[in-house]
Amino acid sequence: MRPGDMASGVHMPEPQCLIENINGRLVVNPKALKLLSAIKQPLVVVAIVGLYRTGKSYLMNKLAGKNKGFSLGSTVQSHTKGIWMWCVPHPKKREHTLVLLDTEGLGDVEKGDNQNDSWIFALAILLSSTFVYNSMGTINQQAMDQLHYVTELTERIRAKSEPDEGIEDSADFVSFFPDFVWTLRDFSLDLETDGESITADEYLENSLKLKKGTSQKDKKFNLPRLCIRKFFPKKKCFIFDRPTQRKKLGQLEDLGDDELDSEFVQQAAEFCSYIFLNSKTKTLSGGIKVTGPRLETLVLTFVNTISSGDLPCMENAVLALAEIEKLQLPTETLQELLDLHRDVEKEAIDIFMKNSFKDEENVFQKELATKLDKKRDEFCDQNVKASSERCSALIKEIFSPLEEGVKQGLYSKSGGYRLYVEKKEELKIKYLETPRKGLQAEEILQEYLKSKESVGEAILQTDQTLSEKEKQIEVERVRAEAAQAAAKMLEEMQIRNQQIMEQKEKSYQEHVRQLAEKMEKDRAQMLEEQERTMALKLQEQARLIQEGFQEENRRLHNEIQNLQKKMKKSKKECFLS
């Protein structure tokens, strides 16, 4: 175990299969999900994909700080099936967990159908914050053809639940797509162009240049390059020499750095350093940082969607995540639920105000208010029901030793009543200390205690160590305790009613406030439109006046020309006479 494992809550000595590929069907592994759900820290998720037997797993083991872990295999048969996960403390980011996802090799001839490859590729993109594509040799047309999965992404993934006219803008994908890293293994070329040295990143950019042309051949050449350029604005490239002699490649995980090619060791170190320092926290739209439970929800949502034959949709996944996180019933207090409802209500009213128009009598806003009130009441009912069910289950579990003791007659003896009361108080404290019981905690407890009054009284009456007077005092004490509990419940009920009334008043005030804001915005917009209309009218009038002046000028000009002609003619006639 690495230093800090226990402190971070991460303890995975070896990888676990996260998504199994069973006979071409993707299935989520519950054991891996349970491990994920325990990680409360933000996650940096690095996924690697590539053709089978290209050394993907070796790089992931290096990122985990180990030589062994993800299966490397030593034959041409693909080893990793599905998607495997390894969660380790992030070596550079405090209070973060590094999640490594190793995928089964693409293009495995044993699978025959590449449908699963496409889904593995798509899931790796959806789940990661850094996406590593691993291939052998140089970036040539064959390498691009092997990367055809990237051209199918719009057929496999949706950004929105209802894309406009069935076509989505690449900007929608860029908002949640990971950074792209291309690792080129056994790279043998010199990095240069026109005799000048270039970096690996420049080599990648040159390889992604498009051809100018519209032929089918040009389109085929450009398509994967265009997809990479559009979907992945941030791109990085690493080249790796062959790590060792071909015969020793099967023993790679057993070889020390001193037994490997020194250039390869340096290149692997640079790759790991870049990933540790530059890979971002997995973040969803709205700046939501993904933790273990959130990644668990994303995995379930995406795999279930694929299994149902639909396309994974990021917008739907985020909504599902929000619903799960926002409403975990029962809430500890009514105020907690009301505060949550108020936040949702405020957001709903805000969206309504931004999108509503021609609601001059506020008919639709009143309808919205009614629906929100109804939804609040439904949440309150659900909360009470969830609390009652949880508390009843807790009572049954916690007080079972007391019930068993009564059945066995442990308390039907001299001194038994004292033992019965002590045990009941001990279990009562245990029940009260259990968290997340909700609003019904006291009521369900008192209902249970009341149902056991006859049992307690029977044990009391059979206890020979107590006098009649002591028994009478005890009966009165129990009744007084019950009356006090009932008065406390009544007080709590009144407080809850008061909280609901205050919430209704706050809801009303929120509607009034946002309506006033909208009216002010509408008024300002109307004035702006009036000013714009007036300006247009003035411009039109100015244009007409100008045209009138121009027409008048032309008329005067023509009259002057006519007069000048007449004068010339008159002069000529006078001269001739």
C-alpha cells in the first residue's frame, strides 16, 4: 500500500474489472462500484485505448507507480476484457484520487464484431478527463484508419437529450470531452520536417493537417483528422522507443529500469509527469466535480443506456446524478427538505421568467406556483414515508435482543424488571444515536414503546423484589414519561407546521420578487424597443426629407437649365433681328 492510502480512503492493491465484456454484452461489476462509492474525493480519470498488444497496460501500471497490476499478457491474444479500474491516491494533487481505466484491446480478431470496440471507445471518452490513444509506429494513413472509432462518436454519444434537427454541434461535445493524448510506441522516425527538428506535438499537428479537395479520397483522408481537431481542442503527443529486445518484451513487468532502453525509461517518466501535472479533475457541466459516487452513477447510467439499445446522453446522465444527489430521503429535518425545495423552486421560477412571454394576467405563473406547492407537499409526504420505513426497520433490528429476551423469559424473575428497563434504555440510546432517521424518529419510537407498555407492566408486576408502592411509583413514572414524549411530539408538529407556513410565505415572496424583476426588465425592453422604433422612424423621416430636398434640387436645377435655354434662345432671336 502506498503512503497516504488509508488517509485518502483509497485502498486498491490491484485493479478491479469495472465493466465486464461477457459474450459481447457490457455488464457493470457491483464490487467495483462499491469501491468507487467509498471514494469521496474529486477524481482525475485517465483512460487508455488502442489496438490489442500495443503495451497500453504497461503505461497504466507506471501511472499507478507499480510494475505489475493491469495484465500485460505475453502473447498476441488480447488480455484485458471490458474496462478495468485502479484507484490510487493522486501523487501530485492533494485530496484527489487518480482513477486509471485500462480498456480491452481494439481490433481483437477473436471478437469478430467490432460493435463492442466502438462502445468501449465511447465509454472511455465519457468517463475520463484525459483520454490516451496508444498505437504502434508512426501516424500514417493506416494509423488514422485504425482510429475510425473517433468518426463514429456522434453515432454513439449524444450531448443533449433533444439535439436540434438530429445534428449536434461539436461545441456541445467539447464541453465534456476529455483532453487527448496520443502515445506512439516503437517510434523509429527522426522528428524533423524540411531538415528542421520538430517536437512530438508539432509532429501530431502536422499529421492532422487536412487536404484541400472534395474527392471521396480527400474526404476519407480528412474525416478522422477533422474529428480529432474538432472534438479535442487540447492535444498532446508522446513518442516511445522500443523498451527492450523483442524476445524480452514478454517479461517487461519483471524487468527493472536498468534493464530497459534508457531513452524509453526517460520517455515513460516524461509521460507520467505530464499526466500527473496536467490531467484535470473530471468535471461535468455546471462545474460539478466528479467524486466516486458520482462516477458510479455515470457508469451505471451509460452502461444501462447502451444495454437498452439507446445512445448515452451526457445531459441525461447529469440530470440523473442531480436527482440522486439532491433528494436523498429521509432528510434529518424538515428544514433541510424545505431549504432544498426552495433552491429548486427559485431555479424553476428563474427559468420560467426567462422563457415566459405574453403571460399578461400571470395565469401561467400562478399555475407554476400551484405545481410547485403540490410538488413540495409530495416531497414532504415522501420524506415522512421514507423516515417511517427506515425507523420501523431500525426499531425491528435494534430492539430484537429485547424481544428475544422477553420470549426466553430472561426478565420474568426477581430483579428482572430492572434488567428489562436497563436493556430498553440501552437500545433506545443506540436507536437515537443512529443517523439519517428523519422526521419520524421520535414518533415511531414512541409508538413502539407504547405497544410494549403491557409487556413492561406484566414484568413489573411479577418482580418479587419490588413492593406494591414501588410498583405504583414506577407505573406513574412510565405514564408521565409517555405524556412528556407526547407533548414533545405535539410541539415538534407545531414547529413543522410553522416551518411550512414560513416556507409558503417565502415562496410567495420569491414569486413576487421575480415577477417585479421581470416586469422591470420587460418595461426596460419595451422602452428600448420604442426607442429603437422611434429611431428607425426618425431615420425614415430623415431619408424622406433628404429625398425631398434632392427632388426639389433636381426640379430647381431643371428649371434653371430651362430658363438658361430660353434666355439663350431669346438673345439669339434679338441678335438676328
